Amino acid sequence: MLYELAKLALKLYTVPKALPALESYTTTGSGHGRLLGCWETEHGVIVGRLLLLREFDDAAALADERQRVLTSSDPFGIGEHLEAFEVESYAQFPFLPPIRTGRYGDVYEFRTYRLKVGGLVPTMAGWEAAIPERTQLAPLTTAMYGLDGAPRITHIWPFPSLDERLAIRRTSYERGIWPPANGPENIAHATSAIAFPVGFSPLS
């Protein structure tokens, strides 16, 4: 399986108008992949911003949908509401189980680390060793490495609340569970986004 994370920047105050059309695009028809989640970000740039995670059977299916989106006058079925969009391709860390949809938390954190040259393999090795204990504190939705653009990983974590997020992160650090070995020293640049599942998101 391969994954696409789309970052959709919408015109101000158009998210409620766009969501029904986006739901229709991602859940009906063929060739659009399997919808895993859709979230609205709350912090950072003041603009309607959605994050869309989809799963594809293989590289050909992902490429076909990418071509469709890039050449469409109505990308994602919400062209009239879009200011801009970015699409990124990922493969999941090979030791993780398949992404399972369901209800996990009201708050999701998306963390993306741009890696130093040669940093991917040692980063994954550290994660493989640390993730069993870390996920006893809170579940992991996925951790993926980029197949295009700069070398990077993106990991997605659900939390019951923002307060719980802080408490879990503090506990994992105090117990020496997290960050994993080979992690911080291989990060060139890091970003974090807090997002909330929309009504039709299979991951919620």
C-alpha cells in the first residue's frame, strides 16, 4: 500500500461549503483511493486548511489519481473553493501494521521531519525499537517516509485532548521512552500541525 497526504488551502470561510463535495469525491466513484481521514487544522496560518489522507493499492493507482488531480479544473471536487493544494506520496514504515480506521481521539497531531542526508534508515531503526513501548501510552495512526520531494518522515498521532497530548509527551520523555534512538540527530527541520477530524473522516 502507498499513501497520499494532500494539503488543501481553501478560501476563507468556505470549508463548510467544500466538505460535502470533498466527501462525495473521496467516497464515491472509482480510482480515488481509499479515504482514511480528513482533518481541519486549527492553528498556524489563518486560512481554511484541510489535510486529506488516502491509501492506494500500488504506485500505478496513486499515479493515475495524481495525474487526474493535477490536470483537473475541479481538483478534489472542490475547485471553486481551493486557493492552493499540495500532494505528497508516502510509504509506511515496513514494521508497522496496516492503518485501521476508527475512533481514536478528538485531536490529531501531524509531525513532519525533514531528514539529514542518509538519515532515513537509522531513523526507522530507532522507531522500530521504541514504538512498542511508546504505543502503550497512546496509539500511533501511522509513520511514513516520503517518496517524493525532500527526504522526510510524517507521523500522525491521535489524542483525547490537547491536555492529554502534553501529558503523554511529557511522560514518554520522563520515562526515556521517546524520542527514539537515532531520531533527533537525524532531523534537519521539524514542523507540527494540530488538526481535528471532520464529520465524514473514517479516522476520528
